[in-house]
Amino acid sequence: MLDILKSVILGIVQGITEWLPISSTGHLLLVNEFMHMDVSTEFMNMFKVVIQLASALAVIVLYFHKLNPFSSRKSARQKRNTLELWFKVVVGCIPAGVIGILFNDFIDEHLSNYIVISIMLFVYGILFILVENRNAQMQPRVTKLKEITYQTAFLIGCFQVLALIPGTSRSGATIIGALLIGVSRGVAAEFTFFLAIPTMLGASGIKLLKFGFHYTAMEVVILLVGCLVSFIVSVFAIKFLMGYIKKHDFKVFGYYRIVLAVLVMGYFMIWG
């Protein structure tokens, strides 16, 4: 029962931090430091990736109509626009997909540590503040999803590559990249959500294949509970973020990242 409770807590942390640009990796590192499940390291590594899939399902549910090119409520032109949006999402996923396949093992072995995570939390915290200050007097040139070109989608995808470094935050890297090239906050956030779908599907699939499909009954329960909680919390986190950025910028997340970076580095230097 205790491991199921821990699964619930990890699902909550994943659901919140996957979509807010504050790094799910950094938060899960802290949670794991104080709370260990009675499972193998291999299962735990797989669990943390697969509950991201549940987070991606929240995007599909919330944006099902917008993402569905076969909706009977859409005109022929709207259906074409939706298909084109999917093509742009695929283009945006290519850079991270290629680099991830080539360097995933290296990143897991050499970069998944508190020093790298702390540095990335701090650096991107500063970047959020600088980018928002820079954009304060500028008008975005892309204010609708349909205005994203294939070139823009690819450039945003290149920024997503940076999120392969633990502590960066996938949503944080892509949002900063989108803001830098003139995409509005709302469009940047939505396109980031859509990029997550194939990215997380791919990452989860790879982890599942590596781990295999041999689970104990308790492992199945732990995985299902974590996924369900991650899905539910993700729905609320996405709605919160989209409502928040209608009236506010991303600087508060920058300040939060800086504080978290100091806490993570300080904790592991003193007690690690």
C-alpha cells in the first residue's frame, strides 16, 4: 500500500511539472531522494517515463477536436489545416527524435545527476526572465497555430533537443525557443503540448520495449495508479497554464527555477 501512495505522489509531481516549464526531472529527483519505492531500478526508470505517456493523453483529451482532422464538425479547409498542423508537429519532433535515439544512453549515464540538473534549472530560469524582458516591448509575429510555418516548427523542434539534458524541461526549452523566434505565449504553449504527444509516445515505447512486459501484480497496480493520477493532474495543470498566460508572462517560472536550482544544489552538496 505504501508503494501505491508513493505512486500517487509521483503521478501528481509528474502531472504538474511536465506542463509547467519547471522541469519534471528536477522535481522527481528531489522526490526520489526522500521517497523510495520497493521496486527495481529498471522498473523505476521505466515508470517515470511511462507516466509521461499519461500526461500526453491529457493533451489528446483536452484538444481532441482541435487535433482531430476527421471531425464532422470541421469544414474541408479546417480538416486540411489540422492535417497540416500534424505534419508540422512531426517535423518539429524530428530533431529530438534523431538526437534522442543516438545519445539517450549517454545522457542517462553521464548527465542524469544533480549538478547538471541544478545548472539547467538555473540557466533556463535566467533565460525565461531575460527573454520575457526582451519581448516586453515587442509584438509576436505568430499569434495563431496556422501561422506556424514548417521552418518555425523545425526551429522549435531544435530547441526541444536541448530538453534531452536533464533539468532543462521539455516545455521550458520549446517555449523559450518559440518566444525567441516571435511566437506568442499561447501558441508557444499549445504547440509545445502537441509536440509532446509523439515525443512521449516514442520515449515510452522505447522504455517499455527495453524493460519488457513481465510485471508482478503490484508493479501493474503501481504503474496504472501513477498513470491515472498523472493524467488527471495534467488536465488541471494544462488548463491552469493556459489560463495563467492569458494575463501573465513566464517570469514567475524563471524565478521558481532559480530558487529550486539553489535548493537542489545546496541539498546534495550538504547531505548528498
